Amino acid sequence: MKAVRFTNWKTFPEIKDVPRPVPGPGEVLLKIAGAGACHSDVAVFDSFDESMPVAGQLGPEYTLGHENSGWIEEIGEGVTGLNVGDAYLAYGPIGCGHCAACSRGQDTYCANAATQPYLAVGLGRDGGMAEYMTVPARNLVPLGDADPVLAAPLSDAGLTPYHAIKLALPKLAGGGKSALVIGLGGLGQIAVQILTAITGAKVIATDMKPEAMAEAERNGAITVPGGPDQVERIRELTGGEGVTAVFDFVGITPTISTAQQVVARQGRITVVGVAGGPVNWDFYSNPYEAELTNTYWGTIEELYEVVALYREGKISPSVKTYSIDDALQAYHDLHDGKLSGRAVVAPHGA
């Protein structure tokens, strides 16, 4: 079968022919409907190297793709209650399965992550940027009759912002609240939809791309372009009080600085983007009791909630589909900043 393979550090992936995998005990074989291309993939093959703390778990070679959906093709030994042909999302993280975090379905924060052979499907373990993929049956979230190709990005681009927003809900409860989304790529666009769906907050969004801001406006956001008056205009939209909850989907020093300048007293800044920009902080410039935190992915329980929002029509990822033969072009388009939504490779047709 064809698969997009990460072959080495600082090396663009390749399409190779590899054997079709066989599900082991407790696993299923998914016929891939859709596999999302993510900036995290680009970071792995474009920026990371063997000096990274997780290099041992992300070392080549393996198939990329950690945002996956598909139909059950085969069922492994010991798996019951699942039917061949049914459509599922695949929860990507795979922890040890027996620590406290994993028992909560929060494999992203597995206490034994450092001893695991990989981080997730598509991140150290063969992922879904291929015709077929194996995955633990525990990691499947049913899609019912929802379109699995369009749903594929929900397993990361939907789950990651949902987790960050859900943790901030105590700040956003009640009237007169506001939320700011910085960065309107695939995750930021879905974040706008989630905020309008589950909160009553005024949603503000900012980006440098007019087309990305136009899409956010269609989903209910008030947009502010980047520029010298960006901070002033955002604060004006909050009556000068500052933003209740800021979600930074970029994570570089300038965007974090913008968040710090616009957040309200007792507000919250969540850095979701993994660019890794350093932060300057001091007691007198930080609004009193304003929180600065980060989040990573989400829980499998929350993925069920994301799918519920999708099936109810409250969120809908913007998707551009590619064939498996054009999968490398999807990564080129992502790398070159040509996408405002999500690139999804559909190996068996859209």
C-alpha cells in the first residue's frame, strides 16, 4: 500500500510502498477515509532533530498522520462490540494505559510517556497518511453517519482547541465576557466555531491574512488585522477592560506579547501553538491574577464531545482534500502557508 513516510530529520517525507498492516490483539485495522496534514508533522520533519527530548520516540522511519478517520476493515483478537464497515475517528495519543492520566483518557499526559516507544499514531508509530492503519480499539470514537473524510481533522484540529477552551470556561461563564483567537489556521478557525457554539462570549479573532479573517467573520467573530494598532483596537472592543480569555494558536514571542498586552485582570492566556517562543513576564506589567498557561491535545472523552458538536452541525472544519498521490503537495501547501483550513488526504477518494 502507499504511505507517506518520515524517513529522516530535516528531510521532506516520501511516498513509499509498504506492507498493509495487520491488527494485533486489542486493535483494529482502519481503511483510512481521511488523514489531516498538521503543522506538528512539518515541525517533526523540518525543524526537529536527534537533540529533541522526544527524539527517541519520534525517530524515523514511520508513516505520518495523527488526525485520522476511517472504516473498520479488520478486527484483531480480543476486540468485541465493533463492526466491520463502521466509521470512526481515531484518538491519536497512546499512553501506557495504566497510569492515572491514561485511566482518565488523558494519554497526552501519561506519567510513563518517557518510557513509551512512541507518542501517538503518526508520531513515532505508523499513522494514517496511508491506505490503512492499525489503532487500539480503545482509541476509536464513533462517527455514525457523519462524513468521515470531513471529520478527520477533528481528532486534533478540533480536539486541541476544544480542550483549551473547555479549561477556560470558568472564566467565560456569564455575561460581558470576551475571547480572542490569535492565528486563524486550521485550529484557530475551529476555535472560533467552538467559542460561538458553547459560550456567550464576544469572539474576537486576529491574523495577517484577509481571507482567513473573512472566514472567521462568517463564523461569528469580530476581526482585527495585525499591525501597529492591533492591541489598541482589541482593547477598544472590550471597552478598555481587556480580553477575558486569549487563545494563541501561534505561540511565538510577538503573539504571546500581544496576548499579554490585551488580557484582562484575572483573565487567562492559553498558548496552544507549539512554536516555542520565550515569554517575558514581570509582576508590574502582568495584569493582576492573569493566568498564563499552555495545553496539549485533549482527552478521548472530549473527542466524543467534539464529534457531538460536529454531528449537530455546530462546528465544521474547512477542508481541502488531496489524493494519496498528491499527499506531498498537501505538506508543501501547509509548509508554504497556502492553506487557511485543513489539508486532508483521502486515500480512497473524497
